[in-house]
Amino acid sequence: MTEPTFEPAAYDEFAMLGDNAAEVGLVLEATPVVRRESIALASGKHLSALVWGATEPELVLLHGGAQNAHTWDTLALALDRPMLAIDLPGHGHSDWRDEHDYWPPSMADDVAAVIEQLAPNAKAVVGMSLGGLTAICLAAQHPTLVRRLGIVDVTPGTDHKKAEGIVAFITGPEYFDDFAAILGRTIEHNPTRTESSLRRGVLHNARELDDGRWSWRYDPARGWKSGAADTAQSADTVSEYFSPLWAHVDDVEVPITLYLGGLSPVVGAEDVEELLRRRPSTIVHRVDGAGHSIQGDRPLALAALFEELLAS
């Protein structure tokens, strides 16, 4: 069967939800209720978010670095609860920061402003990867906004070696000659995902430029960079980048649940041990068959676990 020709002008961010559902065997009884909101920050910048459902969100979701709020689409359809999925600063439809600073404690303050307006009574906040570290900081810095904390496949012990494959992908080319090129690179670096899901992901996470080339929506000057560090920094510098955030874990007072991808190298056994040493009551779930992006690889399994989190 011949693939349909891609038409950039036809892109609608909510038009592919039926494909999300069909790929995992979900039957949509009605058209999903979801809208995009933009919240003004004190800095003058804006954060964008997807609001799922017609009532106040019960769950807040924060995506990983170089992702966007649409990474949760299939899970949101499966869970079928009112929820809020936020585009982190410099990602998705949120504004890029002039100083390109995406340090989790700083992003947590911006995220808090969005939650205060759109989901102040949410039962839980869950963050994946960079969003997970941001969620930890949110719980430490804005404790009234986080009642339960979920962390997807990350700890402050994550370093360059553990995240080597992810680093290689997001520090790659900034521009691509056409859509096929940007999709091809994405497929190459995401062997656990289907091509159809990655195609949708690229459509949400990239844009066509006026000259016909394609580029990512996220700020390329991003991630673990701080101070004078740049893309030429040493692996040792990167390895130590997130370790100060263990102190934020100590300040979290709400229940913590850690979700690990069974195929992911990003969280080591020593990281789990350290988390449990600091927070012995932490619940740990391992999702078999999932890589780092559990919500992409095993969305139904993760949705079931989130249902348990919200019911606890």
C-alpha cells in the first residue's frame, strides 16, 4: 500500500487522535474533548498546554526534553480522565527563553504558574525525563500544587553515559532538507516505536520552514547546559549536571512513584537505591518492553498504572 503524500498545510494537531487510538486498539466512543491554552507568565513569555476533558484536570503531565505535550496523547485517550499536559519552556508551542536556560528548578516555577490557573487541585503531577526532574523541583518548591508525584524513567543520578542514545539524538542536526529526512533520523534513533507513531510525533514536534526545510519546535540551545557549558563540554561535566537535584528530592513531602522502562538504561540500580535511601516509601514500577519513553512504547500499561496512582 502506498503511503499518502504528506501535505504540511493539512496539519491539524488534533486530527490524528483517531490514529493514536486505533494503533493500540482503543475504540473512541466520542470525539475527544481537548483544547490548547496559552498562559502568560510574569516574564512576558507564554507557556502552552493541552487541556483534556471538560472538567477540572485531575492529573498534570510534563514531557521529556526535546518532546512536547502530545507525547501523552495515546495515554490520555486510554486514561480518559480530565488532565493537563504542559509544553515545557522552549518546547512545543511554549516560548523559548532568551537566555536558553532550561534548568529544572527554574522551569518548575513557570510550570507552577500554569498549574495554579488550570489545575490547582490535581490529584497528581507526573513528569517524564526532564519533565520528571522538573516535577521533583515543583513538588519541592510549590508543595501545595503537588499531592502525589510520579517520575517516569529518570532520577538526579541520570548522567551522560546512561542517556547517551538520547543525547546523540537531540544534539543532532538542527535542519533537515525535507520531512522524509527528519522522520528517517527519528526512526533510526527510536527502534522500539512504530513508524506511524513516530510520524505523528514528528508532525507535532517539528515544523516546515519557509525555504522548505524542516526543523524541531524545541530550542536547540537546551537541556543540561548551564553557565559557560556548551555542546563541547566534557562528559564528566554532563554526568554531574543533575546531581544537585537530589537535594530537591529530600524536600519532597508527598508520596513518590517511580516508573521505569524495562529496556531503558537511563536509570541504574544505584539510582533506584539512592532514591529509596532518601525516600524509603517510594513505589517502583518497571514496565516490561518499554524504553525510556514509556508513554510512547507502552501507553496502555502506563495508563493503568496512572489509574492506580490517582486512586491511591
